[in-house]
Amino acid sequence: MTTVEAVPVLDSPWVRFAARRLGRIVVSVWVLITAAFLMIHLVPGDPVRTVLGPTATAEVVAAKREALGLNDPLWVQYGHYLHGVLTGDLGTALTSNLPVSQVIEQRLPTTATLAVLAFLLAVAVSIPLGVFMGVLTRGGRARRAELAFTGTSVVLGVIPEFLLAVGLVYVFGVKLGWLPVAGRSGPASYVLPVVALAIGPAAVLSRIVRVEMLNVLSADYVRTARAKRLRAGAVYFKHALPNTLTATLTLGGLLLSVMVAGTVLVENVFAWPGLGTTMISSILARDYPVVQAIVLVYGVGVLLVNLVVDVALAVLDPRSAIRES
């Protein structure tokens, strides 16, 4: 009778993969929290004086600073701030006297909706377009179409989102008057900000999908599928497309992170009631508790997106996690 030795849990590549990713997230979040805390101390000027105005007496300013704990030693302030973040207490907004968590709760859904819709639009456009251009231009065919596609995608990919937003406002809002250009007043108000966020990422992602599609179409298994006289749709979408998803998913996750950051300027162009407009107004008012909280939200959002992409890649290609271990 033979006995099978159990593999120690810690020797599993998946356990090491999860531990490594968790460690990176913890360190990254700690660095992010520390940077957000130092923000209020590195920026010149007194935020309390700015909020209370030049007519406030020195006694009032001193009392406000004492209430906020700004007179405590730096390490004491850091301890209080870290404890507050870990317990969900992000402080009080200096301008509105509302809990910062309440401000985030009110604004976060609109920003998240904008970013998710833009990402879905970018994926819905870029994958079919990239596959089509890959099939059309394989083997050096359709050179003019390839040059037009490449040139257009490069130009659209490097134009900042806020410039695209301004152009869309001018054309479709001012000149044609087809769509609203400010605020969130209904489904039509989503069109321009979503398109402004999605155009650049869609251009970049479609170019990557095309390149990956060209590589896959030259692989042996695709040639074998053609030799079996399978339908073109089955060859392209059943055999070729799934094998392009690894690079596409990696870049798509990075582009989603870019979209989250891009909402700051796009929201201000369209007066969108989200975290972006709140962040800019809080910076101008030097309402640093709100700015700190929004920086944390954006930073944690980017880290979570990267984590989801890492896990998805490990599931789609388990060999990558094992090799990395």
C-alpha cells in the first residue's frame, strides 16, 4: 500500500502568488496613506486660515487648529490619521463641516458609473475593430487601411481626455446642439463624457488587439483549423480571439486605471457631479481632508483594478503564476 505525501500548503504556487499580491497591496496602501497624510504638511499655506478667511481672529484660527489636532506632534497626527482611515473616519470637511465619508458616499457612484461605462464602451469598440483590422491586414494586405487605422489610432491615443471633451462639447453641444454639455440630467448627459473618456483607450486597445490577432493568425493551430475547412467565424472567434485576451486584459486593466484618473479633468469640463469636480473645488478651497480622502479613493481604486487584472491573468494562464513563483 502506497502513501501519498500531502504537499505543504505553503509550497503551493497559488498560495505564494496570493501572499505576494497581498503583501504588495498592503505596502502600496500604506505608502498611499502616508503620502496623503503628508500632503497637508508639505503644501505651503495654512488651510485653516484659508477656510476661515482673512477676517477671522488669531484666537478663532488657533481654536480651529486645536480642534483639528494640527498642533499635535507630527507622529501623533499620523497615528490619529492612520487610525481614522482604518476605522472609516476620514475627518470633517473644512468648508461644509460634513463628514468626509458622507461627501465620498455622495460623489463616488457618479464617478464610478462614468468610468465603468467608458471602459465598457472602449472594450465594445476596440475588440471587434482590432479583430476586423487584424483579419483585414494579415499577410501585408490592405496597406492603405492599415496605415489609416494605425495613424488614426495613434493620434487619438495621445490626445488628452480633456481636449477631446472640449472638442466634443464644441461640436455636439455648441455647434449642433444635439447633446447637453453640463451636469447630469438624464441618459443623454452621459454620452459626451463617456465618449470623451473612451476614445483614447479604445484607440490604444484596438491597436493592441490587432497586433495580437496578427500574431495568433500566424500560429500553427490556426493554420490547422483552416486546413480542416472550418468556417471563418469559428476560426477567428473560437480559436484566434480567446488567445488574444491575455495581452488585451492586461492593457485593459491599465486603461481602466487611466480612465479612473482621467475622470478628474473630464468631470470638470462637463460639470459632472463626481469626485473629480469635488477634488478640484476642494483643492482651490484648500479643504485638505476632502482632498486626502479622494486621493485615497482614487489610489485604492487603481490598486484594486490592478489586483483584479493580476488574478484574472493567473486564472486564464496559470503557468504565469507558477513561473513567477
